[in-house]
Amino acid sequence: MVELPVPENCPDCACPRDGTPKHLDRRGFLSTTGGAALAAATIPGALLPATARSAEADKASPESMVKLLYASMNEKQRSTVCFDWDYVKAFKSGISKKGLLRTRVENNWQVTHTKINSDFYTADQQEMIRTIFTGLYNPEWIPKIEQQLQDDAGGYGKQQSIALFGRPDSDKFEFVMTGRHLTLRCDGNSSDHVAFGGPIFYGHAATDFNEPADHPGNIFWPQALEANRVFSMLDGRQRQAALVARRPREQAVAFRGDNGIFPGVPITDLSSDQKEQMQKVLQKLIEPYREADRTEAMQCLNQRGGLDKCSLAFYSEGDIGGDETWDNWRLEGPSFVWYFRGSPHVHVWVNVASDASVQTNA
């Protein structure tokens, strides 16, 4: 498959350069033999008018929609957004300088130039991409995610792009959506041993690039408040262990494995009521995502010993306002990293697997 050059990373609030190709007409999808056949087989009524088709599409799994989207693409589209499963690329930023493009994660990037709401995609394809996107979230969180995209990127589809890895018409594929404060995946369990299809990223700058201490309107700040409730329950010895001076680099989410040394207070050192609060933190973290991904994340964690194999660290560096409501914290185990970096605004890096040998390209 032919690679479209990935644009250079731009500063966090800037928009990537747009290399979007020109119009492909709507008839292309409906006249594609493979697309029509898969549409009929995958989603009853897929060739009905858009309003009727939308209701049917809502019932489809994101994985089914990825296959339908792939079948609808012409050769120009495939050569632009489709990559081999093991496609390797050299990177100009981040910790990893070369690695699998499929496992790349950044805070602000475009895996391809093509924006979702551009005329590179037909209206039908845009509708399918939208259905994949919403299907990956807990329905209760979709309005919040819409608000985040509005605040950070002017809305859904304007500064986000997609890529497909592997062959969605086979059993090994992955859909990746990227943009500012977004790396989101759909893999149908093609990626072995990992939750969420691989490392993901989410963030929000609700009011400004430099948010105030209470992060007004930030949809993810309640996760930090839940974690800070654990800190408030710690005794002096536990707080001394939990509070770390300097934050690690935000992209540092590679697994340390069973023999790793994790910063912060070990969860095994917590009392039963403190552990109960930690379970609430964990549930708050996975809450935005669809049930299948929440379940898989918990299975991965439990296969590596659960929370009892993890540690919780709070970082004094980056404490906005000096209020000791810790904006930066990290929950980490042998193959579990959830790194909440809340200053100058919220960035969250997530890497969860059942096998610590799985690596990421950050």
C-alpha cells in the first residue's frame, strides 16, 4: 500500500497542514460492487436513503462499519489511508524515532492528511466514519466528547483524520482516528493482548491553553478529582510515598514489566476503604468508552495481578495554583499505564495490555 507522507507535528494548539485531495463523487460508493455487496450483507437496508440507513447503521458494531467503509473505498482512497499491518515509519518527534505507524500515539497529530469532513470522502463514508466514532464511546459520554472536540478543534470531523491498517475484509485490521487531543482505535480484537486496540490519548483544553486550577468545564477533570480523593485519605507515611517531585515525560508510557519499579505508593499498602476508592478511580477512567473496551481493559489488568500490582503517584511539579489538588498523577502496573497530566491543560496517555512485552511508539 502506498503511504501518504505524515505531516510534521505542529504546536499543540495549531492545526496540521491540510493536504486533502479534491472531490470524489457520491456515486462512487454506491456503484462499487464490493461496497454494495458488503453493505447488503452487513447492514440490512444499507442502500436505503440516508435517513433510513442511519437508523440501521446505529445498530451496527464499529467493526462492521470499518469493513463496510473499506469495501466502499476506491483505489485512490485506499492508497491514501490504508497501510500494511506492520508498516514501519520514521518519526520526527517523540521518544520513538522509528517504529510501527499503527501503534503510534501523540497528543496532536494526523496519521494521514485527509480530514473526515472533507470531500475526499463521500457523504455515505462520512456517515460510516461517524458511526464508528460514536460506537467506540459510552453513549452517555458522546455529548461530552462532542464538547471537547468543539473546544479543541472546532468540532467533529474538521481536524480529525483516519487510517486503516491491515485488511478490514479479513480478520486482522485496525481503524485509527487521530487529531488534536485524540488517538482512538477500533481493532475487533485483531491486536493481541492489548486493550483499546493499542495506546490511546485523550485531552481537553476547555477554557484556554493554560487552564486555571479548577479546570472549569474540562470534561476529564472529574477523573483527577476522584484520584485526589484517594490522596486525601492517605496518612502521612502513605502521602510521603505517593507524592513525587518531578513528572516523567508525558509520552513515557512504555511498560516496565513485572520487575519494574513504579513511582508512588503501592496499592497493596492501602487500607480497604482506600482500595475501594481506587476502584472508583479505575471505573471513572474507563467510563467514557464502550462496554466491550471497558471489559477488555479490566481483563488485561486482572491478568497481570489487578490493582494490587499497581502504584499510584501524584506529582508536585505542575501543581496549578499551588493548591495541592494534584493536577498530575499516574496509575501504573506491569502492563498498565494511565498517565493524567493536567497542566497546562489535560493530556491523558493510556497504554493497557495483558502482556508487558507489547510496545508502543510515542
